[in-house]
Amino acid sequence: MTDTKAKQLADVGLNSAIELGQRKFHIQTSTALEEGKIIAEVFEQGRLLFHEVYPYERRRRSDDKLLEKRVKTVLENFHAAILEELEALFHISRRLESVTDRLAHERLGYVFLNLHVFDKAEHHLRRALELDPRHYSSSIYLARCYYSQKKYQKAISVLNQYLKENIPYADFYHMLGLVMVERNKFLAALQHFKKAIQLNPHYVEAHINIARTLLRRIQLLKLQEQEADIEKNINFLKATLKKILTLNPDSEAEFVKKVFQYLKKNQLNQAEAFVTDYWEKHYVRRQPPELIAHLFYLFLKYYEEEMSLELLERFADRMQNALEKNPGYPDLWNYYGLLNIMLCRYYFFEGKQDIQRALEINPGFIKAKSNYRVLENDSREFSLLIQKIV
């Protein structure tokens, strides 16, 4: 099972080791007090798998003397929730071994992929494809799993089997384009990115990767002294940057401005490095909003333990944050509603226990007896309601 040993680090921080089967993970949680952040990092064999940042309310200066005590409680809850979540995912993974729920395998594979636990991601995504080879999203995720490990030939093999079917998935062609860039097949990459944009004209990430590909290709053409092609590609690059600005003027304006500055100085190497870093930071490493929905679905359906308050509140914080940035996700709103009902259930039974304690202290407390009888009747209906919804 789990062997968790936590100890204090510095003033405000926690450091834990957790064993899941034959695997050992290390979770380190610390604070950046001035920035109002708690940072959790999860390692396996010294390799950073993923990190999460939890912003807490910094409050005014006069509260500084109470800050450490308040932050310590928040940090401990955040740390405990990450430990519980990691253990639960491996528990769910074991449960799914005997389950033929294609959607559950795909979603768990997608979650493990975003946590960079690639072997588990590959296992469940392959299982999803065994259950339904025509469900293309699983193949896209599996290709991304190989791409993330630099196993480019395996990624191509997964995608190529569907290439002749002309499937209407922009993400499929975007993934193909990414693999081709790493194989230095820039023309093929550009064709795939263009196809992705044909299917989804607002695909900003594909436009950014067109810019990244063009910058790489222009540098190659300079070595080959292909002046005519260089000019064509630079014009294409400028048009792509202007399109990005049109599609997303608020968030991408500084990015586009910076790339044009590099071009003006003919600093192509710096421009390509900047675009790649920007893409990785804002698109590759960001947590997609559907991830938290997939995770909550798996916990609702396959987690056998009662979710702790820390874990429920962690889900609430992440869903709220995701919905603030992406309000157009109906699945996430639905899960957020379910989560709030589950929190109500938790506090309902907490309240019932508190009244029971009052009766233990004073068995003749008439008002507490009356309240407890009402709650006894309502708790049965409340439990049935939760079970029916979930």
C-alpha cells in the first residue's frame, strides 16, 4: 500500500515519499510567501513529473504575523490532497484492468499523459484503442505520448494508419505537424498545420507552430543560400504573425511584437528559440480545462474511497479556476455543480455529527434532539439524491 512520511522543511514546507506498488514518488511542497503561492513538485527517480501552483490570498501587511500559521494549514491540505490524488489514480488504474469502459481508459490515459507518467498513459490509451480502434482521440493522445518521449517513429506509426481516412480532427493534423517538425520535414509539417487550420480556423496553437516551422526552415534555406525561397517564407511568416494577432489580440500581442523585433534585427535563432519557449510555456505545459473534468469523472465512477474534504476542495479550486478562464465548457459546469452538491453533503453530515456531540454532552437538550430527528430523516433522502445524481 502507501508509505507516506512527511517532515517539516524550513519554516513552511512539506516533503513526502510515497510508494505505489514498485514505484516511488517524492512530493515536495513549499511556499513563495511574497508571491502568495504554494508550489508542489512531484518527482520519480529524481525526474520532475509535474508541478502545480496554488495561489492563496496574501492579505494586507498587518496580517504578516499570522501568515505562517494560515499558510501552513493551506499548505498541509494542498499537500495531502496531491498525495491522495496520486494514490487514487494508481488505485483507479488497477480497477480498470478488468473494466471495458473505453472512455475511462482514454480519460485516465490522458490524465497520466499530462502528469508525464508515460508508461501508464500508453497502457490505458492502447487499451482504449483495443476497445474501439475507430475512436481517433485515443490515437492522437497516444501519438502525443510518444512525441513527448521523443519516440517520433512510434508517433508516426500510430497516426499514419488513419492518414488516408481524411478524418475531420484538427488535433490529428496538428500532432502530425509537430512530429514532422522534429524530423526536420518542414514542408510536410506546414501542410499538416494548414490542414488543421482548415478544419479549425481559430486554432492559434497551429498558427504559432507554423511560425516556429517557418523560422526553422528559413535558417536552413539561409545555409543553402536559397534567397528567393527565403523571401517567400519570411512573407509567409509575417502574414502568420498578423493572423495570430487578429485571432487573439489581447493575449498574443506582446508575443507577436517580440517576434517582429527579432525579425527586424535579423535574429532568426533568437526568434525561433523565443517562439518555441512561448509555445511550450503557454500551450504544452498549461493544464487543459478538460483535464480536471476527466479527473473528476474518474473519481466519481471508479474511486472506491470516500473523497476527503481536502480533495473535494482541491477539485473545487481547480474547477473554479478553469471555468474563470474557459467559461464555455458545459461538462465542466455540470461537474462543478455535482462537486458543490458533494461538498454540501460533506458539511451536512458534519453538522449532523456536531449536533450528536451536543446530545452526548447533554442528553436532555430538547432542541438538539428535535434538530437531530429532522436531520436523520433528511439524511436518507440526501444520500439517495447524491447516489442518483452521481
